[in-house]
Amino acid sequence: MSIFLVRHASAGDRSRWHLDDKERPLDERGREQALRIADFFADSAVRCIWSSPATRCTQTVEPVAKAHSLDVQIRAELYEGAGSARLVELILEEAAAPDDLVLSSHGDVIPGVLNRLLRSGLEVTGDRGCAKASIWELRVRNGVITEGIYTAKP
């Protein structure tokens, strides 16, 4: 089983969005990226999808949810600026469950989670990064997160 950390897809330029940033939607490129992300998970046994309350995050994983007949669960722990301590606790609790968990979050939260996991022994295979629409797979064996694998463009 794996836990996947998905950074939201392209949502245009933050400085050009004059409404509440939480409501900023995906742009055309982001909508295409969201479909590629859904294709990435086509053969996965996804049991649950969590998302930041930000519109751009939920829109990123809605195609995944639709393909797997699931609802997107909104989790404040995934919101921008939320920090990583509580989220890491939740991820570690979920590591004991069967099948895959997909989480959609932001460019500050995902690196925070990875840094905490690296300090506790996570091994990373291959490249590292946190580009928009990228995916980190945290592989779980016997309830323990053992390996992180980065996919920049699914």
C-alpha cells in the first residue's frame, strides 16, 4: 500500500487573483494536469482521497475521486500554512490501513511532511522536488513508511 502526496495542479498566478486565495481554481493547464493525475491512479487501489479545503486542491483530485467512485474528504491539516506535525501523525496512523490513500495539498505542506519523515528514517529513491501537479509516493510495508518516490509529471 502507498500514501500519495499530490501537489495541486496549476492555478494561475496568485498575484493576479483578487478574490480569496482559498477559492482560486485550476487554470486550463491545471485541469489537463488533473486528468493526467487521474490516469496515474487508474490502476491503483485507492480507498480514500483527502484534500486541502483550497479549491485548486480539490479540483486536482476530483477526477481521481470520480474514477474510483469516491468522495473527496476535506481536511484542514492539508491546508496551506497548516504545518506538518499533525498531518504526519495522521499519515502514520493511516499507514496501517490497506489500499492507497491520496492526499492533495500545497507546496509548503508537502516538503514539511517529507522533512519530518526523512528525519525519522524515510529513504528517498531518485529525484526530489515539489512541482505543481507532482506526486510523492510513500511506500508502506508492514505499517511502516519505508520509501519515498517522486514523480514530477505523471
